[in-house]
Amino acid sequence: MLIKTGLIISTLLLSNNAFSLSGQVAPQKCQSQRVKLQMLGTRGPELLDGQASTGYLIWLDDRARVIVDAGPGSLQRFKQSKANFEDVDMMLFTHFHADHSADFPSYIKGAFFTDRKKDLAIFGPTGTKFATSASEFAERAIGSEKGLYPYLGAFLDPKQHSAYKIKVKDIPWSFSDLTVKQVSNKDGIRVTTVSTHHGPFPSQGYRVELAGCAISFTGDMSGRLGEMPTLAKNSDILVAHNAVPEDATGVAANLHMKPTYIGKMAKQANVKKLLLTHLMGRSLSEKRKQESLNLIRKNFKGNVSFPNDLDVIRP
Ligand SMILES: [Zn+2]
């Protein structure tokens, strides 16, 4: 008898003890020569911005280990990066808007032609009526029963044969619990997360620690809950989404943080490098970038840059 893979996935929800409160990490010098952050997509969802939608790749010792978001076009950048998908341990999804996740099925299809044997961990927030959970997203994308591409369902279904399995874990998302939680700690890579405010859409910020370095990602967020500085504290790199200018109002301001807030957040978190990505038409002209920089530098005195696709940044 067929068992619904959705039920199987739901049993993979992380137990409470897997989400132990993160303690302070013992200070360790960042071995920056071992770590690289590569941009797979530095823009938002627009069609005329010339770069891919959101995606990031973290390398350790010249192996690609963590993918953050899989927006449209970011898979093409992954191919150009010459990374091997067999090396990737996990994909962290900040949220399930199309410009952060639509390339996921294509990664899985492409991986069919690799020698991948180890399981692939997928992390993302739980859902609401506005967005799927990580497990629903995977099921609706490639599940053998209700997937858009059911022919890829064996990678999710433990009953079917496949070279490796995709293990999806939903991170409990909530406005009322903004504590930093650990979602993974194995093979030299530790990941912690916090729920963020991105309008009504469940979204997570992430911090990835490896070789003594810390790289944090805001994802899309408004910042109104002040949730990010604790997660990003003392990060070597903070990737912040600069999707709106200071004069944004209404829906845009409810979804995204303004430059002044980005500067305050980076200062409060005491990060070393601040990368501004997810630029959109309203924030990516040279004039707008200069405005954003001026506002950010009123509070944050560290290194600030606007990377482009495929750029590599060392912590
Ligand atoms: Zn979004």
C-alpha cells in the first residue's frame, strides 16, 4: 500500500530537544583561508535586473557545503561556480517566495546526473495560509503523489529506491518565540536560526558557523521585531537584503527593512562585513545605492559592499 510521503515527511519535524537554545560559542579565530561565501543570486524577483534571484553558496576547504535559498537563476550561477552538488550537505530556505525557492526542483533533477550518495538536508520554516512549510514545499514540488514533478518523488519517499534521500525539516516559525535555535551541528558546520518578520510570510534568518567563522543571512525581513542582531552577533559576514529605499511605505515597508535599520542592525550585531543584496529597481540605481550607503554608515562603520552574482567574499 502506498504511504503518503507527506505523512512521512511530517514525522521528520525536529523534536524540541533538537532545537536547544544556542549557547555562546566559544571564541575561536576565524580561519578565513578555509571559508568562502559565493553569491549565486544577488537580486530580487524582477525581470530586468540582469542578475539571478536570491542564492548563496558557502565553501569550506574548497568544497561547496551549504546553499542558502534557490531563487530563479541561482542554479545557473551554481553551475558557473564549478561547485559539486555531491559535496553539499544542506539547503537552507529563508522562506518560500518564488524568488527564493523556484530553482529547487531543478537542483534535484540536475543532481540525478551526479554521483551524489549522501542525504541532502533541507531546512525551512513551518507554513501558514500564506506560504507552505518546508515539507509541504518539497512535497508539492517533487512528491510522487502531489508533486509538480512526481517523477522525482523517489528522493523524498523512503519506500522507493534512490541514490540518496532528501530529509526535510520544518523549523517552527513564530512571532512570539524569537529565541535563537540550533537546527544542525555536524561535520564541522553549525547552523542556528531565528524567526523573522517578513510581513505575514514565515521567514527565517540563519547563521552558519564553520572553521571558526560565522556568516549570517537576514533573508527578506522588515526588522521590526529586532530579531536579527542576537543571531548575527559578531558575525564575520552579514548578508542583508536591501530591497527597499528609505522612503518605502505600505506593503514594501512591511516586508523589507530600510537602509537606516540595516545600519543599526549591523552595528548592534557588531559584524565585520556587511553585504547588501536582493536589490530591486527601487534600490539598485547608483543614486539609490549611494543613499543607502550614506544612511547605513551613519550607524555602521565596518566594511559595506554590494556584491554581484558569482562574487566570492572571504570572511
Ligand atoms: Zn520574500
